Amino acid sequence: MKRRGIPKLALLAGGLVLYFLVNEPGTAHAMHIMEGFLPLGWAVFWWAAFLPFFALGVWKLKLMTRDNPDLKLLLGLSGAFTFVLSALKLPSVTGSSSHPTGTGLGAVMLGPLPMSVIGSVVLAFQALLLAHGGLTTLGANAFSMAVAGSFAGYAVYKLVMKSSERERLAVFLAAAIADLTTYVVTSVQLAAAFPAADGGFAASFLKFGSIFAVTQIPLAISEGLLTVLLWNWLKSYSPGELSLLKRQTKGGISR
């Protein structure tokens, strides 16, 4: 395997982390679904829904890195990209916020199960170190962003590549759909926990979804374009690592 792209990958990952440190957002009370916002029953439910994906993702990551430790740099890059983008928030629904997610890139490179682990670790770091989100709501946030977003982005990427093999379009749509799916699921989570007095779950879902859509649609488009730029960079400087990942993730969650 060619190693010429490894130092550049390390430099890029370090640059993304440095960018975040310099541009760390000022207030944190509305990041993701905030601590204590969900009723206890729903918080436990989403933890239970998330944990099986996390366990399978850990198993998948062990298989991927067992014989190819150099892939850990690409794992770090995916984590740094997700960390930076998901920390750039805009005020939105009370108890939550709009922001890019960054999970589409990792889902395309690694598959949805490994990204379920990486995305949840990112959310845990943000909750513990930056007071973004929370521990009681970590299951809900991880399910919407790291699980649902990753699986949706991966599915769209595979579908586009199968039908047209237009790689850049597939990467763009994977990133954008992963972003939008996260907020569709978040709207479901909030609507289920707080159904409207008139109209119940459906009315509440439409309310939360329409508020998120104002900021999330342009954010999803922007994230898709940025992800394509980074993908082109990786194709230029680390083609060997991407080819290896493509072979390892072929077949999706069955491997």
C-alpha cells in the first residue's frame, strides 16, 4: 500500500482540530438535544435503540484495523471532520439546534456501523468537554446523527453508484441526506416526547420539522459541497487508503 498520503492525512486531521480550537462556539446550551430535555423514559428508549449499533460498530472497526493499522488515520480524519462540522451550530428549536453533521463522509469511506461508533464518540466528547448536548440525551443524539444519518447517507451513496456511478454526485447526496435525515429523526424524537395538545404527534412533528428545515436545508447543501471538496483531496493524495477501505466496506454491514 502506498504511504505517500499518510503524512498529509495527519496534517489535514490536525488542521481540522486546530480550526475547531480557534473557532470554538461561544454558547453551548442548545447544542444537539440538550441535557435533561427528554423525559427519562424516552432517554432510556433511545439509549436502548442506539447501543446495539454501537456494539456492532466496535466489532466492525476491530476487523478493519486488525491487519491495516494505517487506516486509523482515516478514522481520525472522519472523527475530526464530524467533530468540527457538528460543533458549528445555529439556534433552532428550543432544546436543540441546527448544525452540519459530518457523518456522510465517514459513512461513505468506512460504512455506517463504524461511523455509528465514531459519531457517538464525537457526541460524547462534546457533551463532556464542551457541555454540548448531554449524557442523558446522548443515546437520542447518537441514534439520530451517528446511526440514522450514517445509514441514510451510505444507502444513498450505494444507490447512486449502482445506478449511475457518478461518484461526486453520490458523495454530495450522501452528505446532504445524512444531514437531513438526522433532523427528520430528531423531529420524530422531539414530537414523540412532546406531542402537541391539538394534533398530537403529527402536528408536533410538522412543527419541529418545519423549524429545522429553514436552516437545515441550506446547511445540508453546504455540507455536501464541502464533503465533495474533501473527497477530491483524499482521492488525489490517498488513493491507496481509499481503495483499501472500499474493498473492506464492500457488502456493507454483512462483513
